[in-house]
Amino acid sequence: MARRSSIELTFREVSGSSQHPAVAAGVVVDWIDKTAYACAASWARTQCVTSYVGNMHFAVPVPRDTPVTVQARVVHTGRRSVHVQTRVLIRGSEGWTVCTECFMIYVAIGADGEPVEVTPFTPQTELERRRDVDASRRMVHRRQIEEEIRSLPESMGTSESVTLRFIADTDERYPDGKIRGGAVMKWIDLAAEICAERYCGYDVASVLTGGVRFYRPITIGDLVEVDARLVLTGTKSMHVLVRVRAGQRKERRPQDVAYGLPVMVSPDGSGSARPIPAWQPLSDEDHTVAEKARRIRDLRNATLLSPSPPPVSGAEPTPATTA
């Protein structure tokens, strides 16, 4: 089987847990993960696990009951990692529209479950070289964001918060049985959605998600804890810190799995978002968390992908180059 550097898949959601007509961000990220995983595994010719889900801004909501095309292409490789750039497109009467783009990083895993080296990706065109350099630069910003998030206090403070606890039981698994990163991203989005709705009292939707580093996998039967806490508000936005932990049921202190900081808004039905009451930090810890959230917001703005110009109206979406 030939090694591929690009893959394209199509998805559609008919119904969901939210009353909002757009597909939930966690579901879109799951589609991205499935496509990017296939691309990374094809390049590495072995199993892979999600290491990082990049920040993504939804320039256009993804409507339900609509075919959605997800494209993935390899843009950079490390010694044991494959960096994949993705984009999500929908086709309308005037041609293709790019809803969002995202970087994904996967680690190649051998039969023994340990990381293995991958074949280097060598850019062939000037555009591929620019993408390769850009992927390298983003790693610096990601490390800074990771350090800020991991330094946040573990307690929930005085702001709106919610904790979801459940036994991991899903068919969304990698070939080795570990739960897929896309499934974890859906849990993160759901917890942020519930937390934001409890704070503002309206249905909400995610406008910014991703920026999630995975520290360890989750296995079937693990007890999962998903903590969501409001940490910052804008005039129309709610920033929610989500921490995922998991471990065997008898463990008293489950291990960290992933962190996320989704940004939620409340659509008013007319194409805009409702004003959000400002959250006022009360304790010293609240003020510390809010300030760190502002720094994380500024850092990740530097790593956001601007949606690529859509293809020519009426044309098929342009796939990435296949090696």
C-alpha cells in the first residue's frame, strides 16, 4: 500500500445533544481527528495516538444534515511524530466554504505500544516548505501555553463550574483499544457547553476550541472526571477551562489526561451573539486564574489558523498533494 500524505473524508450529523442547529464543536473535532489519524497512520504505516489538537476558530458554523468534507495533509514530521494540517469545508450554492482549520499532532506507536520513528516528510514545493517551517514555529507557542495551563490551580474557585464523572465505555477507539482523542474532545466540549449554559442561562455554541495537549491515554473501564470552570468572560464570550483526568476505579487520584480552554457564545438567532454578564473574580485565586486565562488567550491567538481562501466557485475542493 502506497504511503499517503493526504486524505479526504465526508461526514454528516443528523441530530445532536444540543438544540442549536449547528454541529457541536466536539463532533467536528472528532471528524477532524478521524481524518487526520488516517492521514498520519498512512504516512507512518503504523498505529498512532493523538498528542495535540490545535486551536481552531469556527469562521462558519457547521450545519446539521449537511455533507461536510474534511481534508488532512502531512506538513511536518518529528523523529516520532506526524504533524497534520486539516480543514473543514461545506458546499453551498455559491461554491465551497472553509468553516475552520486545525493542526493535529500524532505519535507513531509500534506493536509493543512504544513510540517508533517515522519516515521524514520532505517538502517538495515552496508552499510545503512554508507549511513545514510554520509547523515548527508553532511548537514554541504551544509549550508556552502548556506551561500556563498546567500552572493553574486545581480547585474550582468561586466561578460557575461542573464536573462530569463516568466510566469510559465507547466504540471510539484506536486499533490498540485506547480511546480516541476525538472522543475526549467531545467530552471537553460537552462539559464546557454545560458550564457556559449554567452561567448565562441560554443555549451556547463553541467559537474557539482545541489547543489540547494529551498526556496519557484512556482505556475502557477507566473512571473519567471532566472538570469545567468559567475563568474569563468577554462582552459576548465565555472562556471555560476544562481538565480531564482518568484512572482505574480504585485509584483515589486519577492522572491528568488533557486540558482545554474552549470559548463559548450564546447565539441570539439572528446571526449574532447575546451579551454576556461579566464574571467578577472574588478570591485571590479567581484573580490569578483570570489573569492566566488572558495570557493563554493572547498566546493562542498567535497560533490560530486563518481559514484558507475557498476554492473557485463550483469547483471540487482542492486536495493536498499525495506523495
